[in-house]
Amino acid sequence: MTRFTAWNVFWQGMTGQKGWSRQWRDPEPKAHYDVVIVGGGLHGLATAYYLAKAHGLRNIAVLEKGWIGGGNAGRNTTIVRSNYAQPGNREFYEHSLQLWENLSHELNYNVMFSQRSHIALLHSPGAIDAAARNYNTMRLTGTPDTEIWDLSKLKRAVPHLNYAPDARFPIMGAAVQKRAGTARHDAVAWGYARAADALGVDIIQNCKVDGIARGGGRITALETSRGRITAGKVAFAVAGSTSLLWQMAGLGRLPIESHKLQAFVSEPLKPLLDQVVVFGMGGAHFYISQSDKGGMVFGGDLDWYKSYAQRGNLPIVQDVAEAAMSVLPCLGRVKLLRHWSGVVDMSMDGSHFICKTPLDNLYLNAGWNYGGFKASPASGWWFADLIANDRPAPMIAPFDLKRFERGVQIDERGAGPDCKLHG
């Protein structure tokens, strides 16, 4: 694998870009691995990388039923932030943001992380008070870059929002995290895959798990479309397919529902929006940013019925379009280029699971709701720590399957404080 340096990039540009080596191998699966991670998305790839880098394991495989970047990794709006209010989530997402800030250097790959600010619009005095309370809590507990902007400061930063006093949701200010922003989803997947492969991890694409063999309270083998694979430890990181694999392992039901989450992108525009803007205070739920190619990338609420389909329906399209027009009326004549849907596993309290399971050698990473993309680095870091050491670190100890039995929920709805101020 050729390392990226300023000199290499310059030289390849001068010589026709013909000297780059393949970014990662395409190996045949071995009969046995010490650790098999099912799911080649961002969480699975990050876990494999940190297992190899931080814990020195080498006989690792990542099984992906499709291709790298073809699942939920490529079906999101790429927002990165850590403005979470609940204990546990605050520390976890702040650690993830710190990892994001150095990720391009860590992976020797430009993940295009742009810290352009996350601006949550506020529409009432009560919303401003609630945001101030939450953001002051964050400032006191390790997230120092959170601010409350009044209307005059917001207008200077984003002048073309709908500031009409008779608007359905008149804008009165904003809750802002300045270190937040966006990244390039494909680049993150490729960067982790490339770095994991360089450390000896086998990334096996087009390898679907069709069956799971058990014995003695353990998983003994995975039956895949590319043959039988045995493993010392097995980890699930498969987003919306978690319940299917869980049942395949003979473990009954999980406190998870699979829902569709749609996203949209417009035709390219000249620079219009330098920040991530969230509109979600009065019953709506809408978020928007502008990509490096100029498209307006935006999304809204879930399709509120359970489904494994990767396509959306028209009521959500209408709802998101109405929210877009409410906050940015200048988009009224902009054409929609494409829209898509990802399958997300929604937990009952809106927070995730990184934990051991009833089977001795099976580990679970699931329940990411809206937070999966931004959590990728910390999720991989702490999931790798759990697998390598066979015990949960204090950072992830609350995120287990038994928290509902204990009655200790981490009730954040998966959306952070900006979407909880009114409910």
C-alpha cells in the first residue's frame, strides 16, 4: 500500500496517476479467524482497525454481504457532533469527536472532516432556556465549544434563513456547537478499510452470513455464501440487520425495531450554506448542509413503520420538503437530484448497545438510531476494547442489553438535545 504524502500526490499528478497500489486486498476467506466481525460498514471496519492497531490482534476478518460503503455507511447525511446532554452519551460522543479531529492523520487518508458548526434553531423563549441549560451542562462536563447565539449573531452567520416575524416557527436564536461539522462517508469507509488491511485484517466482500452454528453456549461457526468460517470470537455490527442475525443465532428478540430513514440531495448550487442547520423545535425534524460538490444534503424524521426496504415513501418526502421551505424558502425552485433510504435499528430509549451477549463469544454493536455515523470512531474504539479484553470499559458499561431490566434508560431519542427541547 502506497502511503499518501504531499510528494506522492504531486508526483502521481505529474505521471498520470499510474503508480498507486490497490487500496486494500481482496483475499479468499480462511477457514478460521481469532475474531470475525460481521458487517463491513464504518463500525465494523473501525472495530477491526482498532483491534489490530491498539490491541495487536492480526487474525481478523470483516465479512460484508455487499461491498464496502454500500450499506448504511453510504446512506446518511454525514453530520458529526457531540452536543449530547445525557450522562454517558455526553462523554461517548465527545470522545468520538476528538477522534474525528485527528482521523485523517491517523488513517493517512483524507476523510474530508469539515468543522463548519452545527446550528440548532430555537423558536421560543422556553426553547432558548432549555438549550442554555443543556449547553451549560455540556460546557461544565467536557464539551467547551457549545454556545447560544442571539438573533443578531445568527443573522450575520446565516443571513438567508426565514427570519420573518410571522413565520409558523419564528427564529429567535440558535444553539451552536462550533467544532461539529460533516465528513465524507465514502472516504471514511475507504480510509478505515485501507488502514485495517495494512495491519493484516482480511476484508471479505460479497460474503453473506446464511447460518450460525452453536454449541456449548458459544458460536462455533458461521455458514456464509463463501464457505464455512470458524472463529474464536464473533462480533455483530450490522445496523438494520441486527435483529435478523440475532434470531439466526437463536437468541429470540432484541429491544430494537428496524425503520427506514430517508435522506435527500439537490442539484449542485453555488456556495449557499457554510454550516449544518437543524430545524427541530416545534414538531418538525429537519437538518441540512451543503456538500463539497454543491448539493444540498438534507433529511428528516423516520418512516414510522417497521421495514427492511431501502426506499422511502412520499409522506416523508412531503414532510421534509415542507420543513426545507419553512427554514430556507430560497430552495423553493431547486430540483431534487436523488433520494434514498437506510435501515436503522431503533432502540427503545434512543441509545445504542455495545456489550456482551448471552453467548460467551458473541459481542453486539447495535441500536444507533440517528447517531451511527458520528459515533463510528468511538464505537470502533470501545467495541474493539470490549472484544479484546472481554469486559466493558466504564465508558460503555451503561450501554448493555440489561439496562431496561434495571430501569436505567439513557433517554436521548438518538437525536441529542437540539431535538428534545419540546418533548
